[in-house]
Amino acid sequence: MSASRLKIGWLYPVNRPCGIAYYARKYVAALQEMVELEHVDLDELAGDWCASCARLNRCDIVHIQYETAFFLNKRKDWFPRLCRHIRRPLVVSLHEIYRRHPNVFAREDLPGRGAILALRRALYDYRHPYQTALAKHIRNNFYADLVLVHAQCQKDILIEKQADPECIAIIPYPVKRRSTKAGPRFNGNEPIRLVSTGFINKNFNYALLFEVLERLHFPWQFVWIGGVRLDEDAAVLQELHRKITRNKWQDKFSITGFLAPCDPKNISLMDRAHIYLSLFSARSSSESLATALGAGKLIIATRLPFIQEMVDRFPALVPVEPDAGQVATMINRLTDDRPLRNRTFQAVDDYCAAFSSVQMSRVLCTHYARLAAS
């Protein structure tokens, strides 16, 4: 069956301010030129289960944008029930996958043997519904005919956790190119403008960021474009403000608060930035990083597995270890070395062309057509 004749039901958070919603909007903008789309909002599903499931079952294929927390109501996991009600071939896209969750003690590290260990595991499962649900979903291949990930490192983790490798396919993270201009020129008469974007979160290495900024021996300005999304991250923001005050950086380190990607202020700040800093301590994909690539930025990123895979394809990112001296040295190099900047800008162009939203949508449509045919 031709993909152009297929009707695809997309279940995703249509209006939430989150990376998965922004990711989904890029895809559906490209996909609507290739297939017929039925948009079902996760919030609508919670409000009218029967009507939403009926809409999905009138499609040829159903595609869910997955995040475990979307399908938890306190300790109740309703993702298996949802999948049982879907009577069409099911595709599930994953975004964040870890061997060990960075912010939670690992179940496999529980001490003890025999009945004591069994009791501790039972208590762990009760107290950690997110981890318990995710582990169950992985073992059951997310109840899907096809599970999509962004990188080989994510697929490897799923296989280690007992997912079926035959059900998993890799489609690199899509990039929507917004600017084809090279970044602003470095002018010795003005500060170097550094930027990071996204929601304030525990997995960004803010300690490393402050160490780097303390080592810079030239004028700089840093802007974090974003704010807090989760209540649990409010303490992180408060600590950032305390450090800014302690260092007397109020005139050179700013945090904007939440700005939508399409907000003119967001776009202006990104366009004016010389270098984008992606200093994650843990992450396996990043919508904010894709946005920076789409804006044609020079990017310095900590060398996580998914970052290394991106660099192996195209040197569009400058990878570094989580070492303040190394990051500061690389900022200096990018500032001074025009040939390096030009090579990096060219690699950004190549990466964005190879993995554009349109190109990745075409790849996705080949999977849709294969599922429909089978």
C-alpha cells in the first residue's frame, strides 16, 4: 500500500510545553504532505477515552509518542490498557532511554539475597511506579509492532533490557532548519555571546557551566533561554540564582523564563549567540539541541553516547569531556580559529540536510507502508 493513501493516527501531547510536543509538531508539519493524519491529543484521551480510541481505530496505523509519565496516574499504569484497545498496527516512538536512570537508585543495586532481596524488590517496585512501568513496557516491546528510537545506543539499551531487536528501528532525530546564515561574527570589541536552551533540569551540568565561565579570560554574556517546567526543578533554578548573585554576574548571566520556540525573543537571542553550550550530564536525545542545529549554531556538547553518534555521522558538534578546562579551551578555539568555524558550519549544513524533518518523515512513511502491507 502506498503511504500517501494511509491514514495515520498520531497520539501525542498537542499543546503541552514540552520537548516531545515540539518534536511532534515538526514531524506532523512534514508528514501532512505525505499521509492523512488524525491528531489525537493525550489530554483529550484522558478526558474522553471511548471517543479517542474510536478515532484511532478508524486509522490504518496508530503512532504514539511515548513518555512513561504520560501514562501514569499516581501508581496506576494505563499504557497496557490503551494498547489493548488499539486494534490497528501500532508504532511507538521513544525519546529518553537510560541503562540506569540518572536520578534514581537502580533496582539491580539492591543488596541482599533470597526472601530479603525479593521483599526489597517488591518495595522498590511499589515506591518507583515510573521505573516499574517502564521496565514492564520494555519487556513487552511497548505492545507495539514497531518501536522507533533515535540512536543505536538507545536500541542497545532496549535489547539489554529484554526488548525484541526485530521490533526496533532507528530514525535519527529530525532537524528543522530555520536559518541558513552562518552565525554572527566574532568582534573583539564586544563580549562572546554564549547560550543554552530548554527547561531547567537536573541532567544539565550547571556546576560544569559555572566552572567554564569562571575560566574565561575575555568578556562574555551567557543566556539560558528557558525556565522551570516541573515543580521538582524549582530548587535547581533557585540555586542558579544564588550562584549568579554570589559571583556578581547579574549583568552577564541571565535566565529568560519559559519562551516558546517560535517566540520572537527566543529566536532573536538564539540568532545573536556565537556559541551554543550543550553540557548535559545525562541525556539520550535532545529537542533543544536539534533546535540549535536548526538555527545553524556552533555547538559544544559533552560527549554522551548519542552525541558521539551524531559526530560520527557529521562533525556538526564539537564534543568535549565534562572538564571545565577542555570546554573553555574549545570556546577559545572556536573564537580564534576561522577555518574550524567554517568546517563546523558546513557540517551543520550537511547534518541538517541529511536529517531534515522532511527526509526523516519519508523514512517514517516507508515503515508505515511496510506495516500496512504486512
